[in-house]
Amino acid sequence: MNSTDAKAHIGRVTKPDNIDWDHVKSWISFCSQDAHQNSRQLSIDLADGNRKSYPELRVIDVKTACIVQLPLSAGYVALSYQWGMDQRLKLRMNNKTQLETPGFFEAADCQPSRTIVDAMEVVERLGYRYLWVDALCIIQDSAKDLLLNVNKMDRIYRDAELTIVGAAGNDAEHGLPGVSVSRTEQQIRIAIDGITAANMLEPAAGAITFSRWNTRGWTYQERILSRKLLTFTNSQVFYHC
């Protein structure tokens, strides 16, 4: 093994307070290369990827900070997370017009749950624009809207360009570790002769498999159907495509 090969197998020191967004973008870029296009196209075909069967898909526009109807030619990111007891803010018949007002989510008293706010930041940092979240994109007190969206939930997650997973904590107020809150599990580092050594953090097999998020029926479906997963845990971020 030459020096170049050796460097390729050296681990990375993570920062507990923030995400290396350029590194995450490199993951996403790699999975968008030609080698992955066949599997991606198969998923789109199976999912009716042109969305003709449900053209009126609501999403959060992170640029205008409000709920909009997704343009037919646009992609979007979905959020898979845990509600917990309830949500701080939900889309209802009596507040629909307000949530569709540009700038709505920028007001301090109009902030959704922390995990959703963090997901909006992730979407913006990664260069996307639209985010689908069940609590804010489905009218929660409309039986008709609930039925319509629940019946197409499989296609919503399969058609998403990326699914953000909040696997840490037990509810929607936990946030995404590394975005608005620090990770609770951090590396121990020591410098030896100018070289920084650090312990390995828990791998995806443990951090995700044993999370509460992974025990829920709805999130199981979301995990299986999503083409690309960006999973936030208490130790680090994992990407799967």
C-alpha cells in the first residue's frame, strides 16, 4: 500500500457542533453519477415519478418561508422523523391561508417544531428549495386531505430527491444533531507527535438500528421506500443511496 492508499483509509475527526456540508454534498454528488442512474430511474418508474397522479403536492418553500404547491418540474426533499406527543404547529383548515403567506415561518411565534426548522436549514445548505413534511403539508383536520395523502405516502417518499432522517431523540422538538443542537456523543482526541488520534464513533448499524425512530411502523416504510437517506444521529450523520 503506498502513501496515497494509506491516506484513503485514515478516519476523519468530526466536529460535534456543526456539519461538514461540503462533505455531505460530495456524498450526494457521488450517488448522482452515471453508475447510480439505472437504479434511480427504476425507482422513479415504479413510483409514477412524473407525479401526474398527484399534481397538487404541498411543500415548504425554504426561500419564501411558506407553504406552496410544488411546481411539476421541481424536485423536493422529504423529512422522516418522530412526532412524539404532538406538534407545535400543524397545517389546519383555519390557518392554511396564513401558512401560505410568504415569510410566515420567519416570524418568531410561527416556528414549527425544532426538527422541522433544522430540516429547512439542511435543505437550504444542500442547495435544494422544497421540503415535504407531513405535519405542514397535509391538512391535519381534513379527512379528505389526510386520506388523499396517506394513500400516496409511498410515492411521496420514493419520488423525493433525498429523505432527511431525524433518528435522534424521541420527538419533533429534539432537533437534528449538528444543526441547531450539538451531538451528545463526541470523539475523544489526543495529539501524538503531531498526529491527531481519535476513537471511532458508533457505526450506522448501531446508531440507526437501535434508535427509537427505527422502531416505528411509519418510519420503517419511509426508510425502505426512500432512494437516498441522510440520517442524523447523536454521534454523526450517515448517508445511504
